[in-house]
Amino acid sequence: MITTEKLQLAMGPRTLARDLDWTVADGECWSIIGRNGAGKSTLLRTIAGLRQPDGGRVLLHDRPLRDWPLEALARERAFLAQSRSDAFAYTVIETVLSARHPYHDKRYWENSDDHQIALRSLAAMEVAELAARDVRTLSGGERQRVAIAALLAQDTPLLLLDEPANALDLAHQVGVMGLLAKLCREQGKTVVMIGHDLNLAHSISTHALLLMGDGRWLAGPRDDVMQAAILTDYLHHPIETVRHGSRTIFIPSEATA
């Protein structure tokens, strides 16, 4: 699905990732983990084609990302930004329908199938009753769920999400993460997401990529990478794990003086 070759990411004088050779296969669910400023959002925007790499290259289906026409790229990957602003008085349904435009070849109206897809996506996020509301009147959590509904309506094989649980209450955090895992498991979609909750990440991910923020990185199967000692090193804070039934629970230890 996605491959990076000798990828370099920098921000000013800082090298965020060096020689990142990373492969994301169809149907895998990846969590990108690291401290604030480690380069997680920079990496996600780069593999979405929204930022040029500082070295190396990104390939989608073995084709360099820079060679993809924008409309074709929009049918292959959907991107959820960490934050957004709503400057215009679009309704919720209009916001979600806008995600269907890559399928209309320069036409700017939607058909009944698009409306059905949009309504199903809103229902999946439990915001169907808000369809006629102005998006500017929604709470932060409602707006996040509408944004995820638009991502679902775009119906791409690759989903890139920057903190999808942002602003969501506990029940919706668990629900959204469960839905993403189900999309990978049952529909073969590929998910790459950023999050700070290690327990949520571990519960649904098949793989993890850790970024140190100084060029170093580590990628691999979830249980090989999400180990207490490794996470302690990458997050610069002591992490402990406990077992609860079949689950691994990550607990930040109290910092010692």
C-alpha cells in the first residue's frame, strides 16, 4: 500500500526522521507514536502527499506519490487533519457530501448513491440527526465525528488519521477505534493513525511506528514495538505494563526526582 524509501523529514535545523524505510501492507492498522514535536503529523502529511519529503520518496502501490494525479490520489487515500476551521455555513450533510467529489470527474453535484453513502457514514458516527445543522454550531466532539464521517464517505482503501480520538468522549473514542479496526479486519482497508493513548493504540493496532524526533525510528508488529522499555525510551517517561485478561495495559509511572 504505502512504502517509504530513505525518507528524510526535517523541521528547520532538526532532523525528525532519517532513512525511514517503512512498508505498510494492505489491511494493516498502524499507530504512529512519539512525543510532541517528534514528527508524527509531519510524517502523516508527507505520506498523504500534502508535504514534500526532505529526502527520499514515498510510493503508493509502488508508484511514486508525486506521479499521482490529485483526483486519482483522492480516490486512494483519505486524510483527517488534527484540527480544522469551518469558515462557511455548510450543513453537516453538505460537509460529508464534499468527500464524494473525487468520484464525479469535474461535476459538482451528487447523486442519490452519494447521499446514501453520506447518510450511512453519519449514522456510523452517530451524528445522522445533525445532518441539517450548520457545522459551525457543533461542539468539538460532534465536529470531529462529522469529519470522520466525511473520511468514511470518501471510501478509500487507505485512511490516514491525525488523532482521530481528539475531542471525543470515552464512549466515542472506543467506538471510533473499534470501527477502524473493523474496517481493517473485515474490509481490508489500511489505517495509519496518530494517537497519544497507548492503550487504545495497542487494542486495535497490528503494527506501530515509533518516532524519537532526532532521526531515530522503530517500526514493526505491535507486540515487538510496544514494549515498556522501548516506549520508555521513545516517550522519555517511564512506562509499566500489566496484564488484565488478554489485554496489556500501559501505565505511566510517577517520575522520580
